[in-house]
Amino acid sequence: MTQLVDVNQMNALALAYMGDAVLELHIREHLLLSGRMKPNTLHHEATKYVSAKAQSMIVRRMIEEQFLTDEELAIFRRGRNAKSGTVPKNTDVITYRNSSGFEAILGSLYLTKQYERVNKIIDYAIQIVEEEKGGAK
């Protein structure tokens, strides 16, 4: 498939839309391959990784640890500062915007075919969540 749109010019919320799907797919794969297969358990476990609260915590830690590149930080800021027009139901605006910024990074990397970096970020995000919940499966 040829790239018709310059990803750098793409709306940050469109990047977050793609990043949300990329993260969700990776987390579902992680949970299934780790032996968690009951549908209600899968959904409950997945929210520990993909909720706005989890994503905000992950990206804040990645920023603190200087895990993200300058380019990724710029994309994060674009995603965080984008006005979505919707009000989050179960979280505060700052958490929601941090989450959108994190998803924008993943969406941008995915659309520019930087799959190795996507995997590295998501693998580290999984590690962060596992550490936060005490390594419990």
C-alpha cells in the first residue's frame, strides 16, 4: 500500500486513533499468549494496559526515564494538545490528553512502518504495567 498522506501532517487525533488500535492488538496478543483466555478476564486484564489512566502512567514514566526520542516527544505533545471536542467520562482531562499523546506516538510510528520501535515501546509499556501491579499475572 502506498502512502498518500504525509504522516507528519496528519491530525494528531487520527494518529491516536491508529495508535489505539495498534496498542489494543498487541495487548490482546500478550494476554492470550500468557494464558489468560476467559473473555471476561481478558477484557478486565486489558483495561490495566489500555485505559487512559494506564497509558498516562506509562508515558509519564517513559518521559521521566528519557525512553522516548525527541521526535516521539514532539508527537506526544501534538497528541496531548489536540482538542478532541469530547469530555472523558471516567478520567480527568490531563490523563485523557496524556493517553492521546501516547497513542499518537504509536500511531505515527506504525504508519511510518517503524514496527521495531512500536514493539519496543509496547513491550516496555507492558513491563511497566506488570511492575505497577506487582508482577501479578
